[in-house]
Amino acid sequence: MERLRAILPAKRLSFSLRGSDMSSSDGLTGTGENAPRGRKKRGSALLVLAAGLLLFAAAAGTAFYLLRPTTLRIAVGPPGSGDLQLIQGLAQNFAQEGSSVRLSVVQTAGPVDSIKVLASGEADLAVARTDEEMPDGTESVAILRKNVVLLWTAPTPKGAPRKSGKSKVKAISDLPGHRLGVIGRTDVNVKLLHVILKESGVDPDKVEVAQFSTDQINDMVKDNSIDAFMTVGPLDSKITADAIATTARLRGEPAFLPIDVSEAIAARHPLYESEEIPGSSITTSPARPDDTVETVSVNHLIVAPKTLSEATVGALTRQIFNAKPSLSREIQGASKIEKPDTDKDAALPAHPGAAAYIDGTERTFMDKYSDYIWGVVLSFSVLGSATAAIRHFIRRDERKLNILHRERLVEAITRVRKVDSIEELDGMQCEADDILRETLDCYDDGAIEESDLAAYGLVLDQFHHAVADRRAALTGTAVNLPRARTG
């Protein structure tokens, strides 16, 4: 190409093809074709610009899709509960940290309603107890706390009438024929009590159960027909501490009933676990109990359907445990967050996404998004090929014109040998120079390939030598031009 450009010296070697069939109305270069050259260049530039903008938009769209935060709706209740406070704290932490997974809180009346909301598809996550009736495919994400069962009894106040034949309850085996008050109106507390009674060899039908709401503790304790009491909640529960303190104040020092069959319950009922209540762990004045009490516990946790994205749940689990240390300084309950059981045989196994984080098998960024990345690369490749095809199609007229110019130049070689005047020869050279400029412009725009330019260069060399030979014949003066190398 450099050799071709050099053929355009300051003093042009002009030749004329006039007088032949090549001197048509549009000339060798085609005056009709020269006019829109500027518009064609602008069209090519706009095409390249459009393709670049399309590629940028595709890249930006892909990045936005991969990096946009995912918001999960989580059902939790009741209003004012520690569960709600903890979940709101997590949601605020995730938002402040700009985490990839965010939480949108859906308040409910309690765990039972939270499960119903999850089952209906109005929430992606729910906070509930393990022994709630879960929808099929529900799995655990993180354990928020352990709820322990606390059973106790207390003397009947002096002067209060007692039914004949009633003896003071000293163990679970003494409960038949007595009335037991349960704090909390959820059915799962009664279901858990029946499991404890059966495993302890007591017929549940022989124990009368009365349920009280959390704001009826005084009424429950004052009811002299109730001989024993039960709560299910965390050890630091204010409700449990209030119930114990009220019992001590109104009826005398409470006596705690151990669940001696806790290990058997855990073995036969995987939803429950064997636990021990440490001495002085209940924050009353004085702290109670005096000694360790054997009992059972049930997990209170965040659950999700198995169909929820593993990558999303894995990111959520990581964020929960990353937020735990800082959140524990603000919300006491955050320190109790634990990892769920990753055993596939667990009663409520960990979600695969949570298990991957816990077991250290979480996929890397490339593992997660390699398909998307290769898809984008392939899209760029296809788009580039399509752009090249469009440019090739748009410039088809330029290629045809260049081929026409080359063919006319080949015909001109024969006619040059018959020219009788120097003026006509100069005119033919002048038009050939215009063809050369047109050809170089087409090459610069990408309308023709380098191989086409090389073929044109060979024809132009032969033409110039024919012109030089004819000029020498007309003037009687030798003109030395370098011959094009053929090998």
C-alpha cells in the first residue's frame, strides 16, 4: 500500500483514457460515485459508533444484572418481639453495608402466620420454630436461638382451698390428675408437652392443659387450680423470667421439674434436642434455678424453600454471620445465632446454599457467572461478525466500482499503445491518479481487502510502464521505470 501511495507524487503522472469506451459519462472514476464519498464515510463512522454503543450497552446491562442486589421478603412476628427486632437489625445492616442480598420485612402475628405467608408465596423466607408444620421442601438457613422447655411447680398459697386427693407435684410423673398452665397459645407448645408426657410414661389425656397469652401471667399464677407451669423460650426470655418471679412472689419458691428422658426424646423426635439449663441462668432476683436442670430444646430459625437460589441463600448466610459480631453489640439476641445442621439426614437440613457456605464449598465468582461471562464474550463475537457483515454489505457498491476501475485500467493498457499525442496520454494518466485515490480511500474504509489492493497495484504498475513506453515512442526519449517484481 505504501508503494501505491508513493505513486501519487507532487507532480502527477497523468494519463488520459479519453477517446475510448472508458470515457463514459461518469469517467473512469465515476463522478457519480465520487459525490457521495463524504456521506459514505460518515455512514461508516456512524455504523461503528452504533456498534460500539450497542456493545457498551450490552456490557453495562450484563454488569447491572450480575451486580444488582437481590431483595428477599422475610415473614416474622409478632410485632414488638425479639425476632422482629433482630430481623430488622439484619436488614438495616445489609443495607448499610451495600450487601448483595437485602431483606424486606413482612410483619405477621407470629411464627404460625409467618409459615402461612411463606407457603402462599408472599415471602421468600420465614422465622419459625423447627416443630412448626412446614411446607414441603422447607430448609434451614440460620438458627436464631434455642427455645428451651421450662417446667415448674409452686405451693398453693396459704388459705387457698385445695381439692381433696391432690398432692403437690414434685416430678412429671405426678402430673396426672393435675392442671398445667402453658404460656403461649400456639398449638406447638401443647404438642411438645404431649411428647414430653408420653416419653415420661404419662398419659397426656390425664393432664389438663390451660393456655394463657403472654400478658396473662398474673392470671395464670393466681389461678389456684393450676399446679404446674410451662414456658418454651430462650433462657434469657423476659417472659420466662417474669413468670418465675411472679410465681415466687404470689405462691412461694418455685420447684423446677427436670425432663429426665430428654435424650430419649431427642433420639426419637429429631425436631427436638436434649439440653441442660445451667444454674442461675434465669435472670430473676435471686437468679434461678439453684442447680442444673435437664430439659429439651427446639430451634427457632430462618427457613427458606429449597427452590430459592443456592447462590442467593449462600450469600445471605455469609452476610448473617458476618454481621453477627457487630450486631451483637446492639441486639442481645444476635449473639445466639448459630449455623444449621448440614447433615442431609437432619430433621430440617440446611439449605444447599447455606450448607455450601458452612462447609466451605461455596462457588467462586467465576463458578457462578462463567456461563454469563462466556455468553457476553460470544455475544460480542457475534455482534462483531454481524457488524462486519453489515459493513461489507453496505460497501458492496464501492467494491464493484473498484473492480470496474481495475478492469478499465487493464483495457487501457492496450489502448495506451495506440495513443498518438502526449496530451491524450497525460489526460489518461490524470484519470488513473483519480482511480488510485479512490482505491486507497476504499482500502482505508475497509471496503476492499489488502489482496484486492495488491492486484490493483500490479495492474497500475503495468499501466505506468505502458504509458512510459508509449511516451518514449512519441518523444523519442527513454523513460526508465522500475519493473514490478513478479517473484
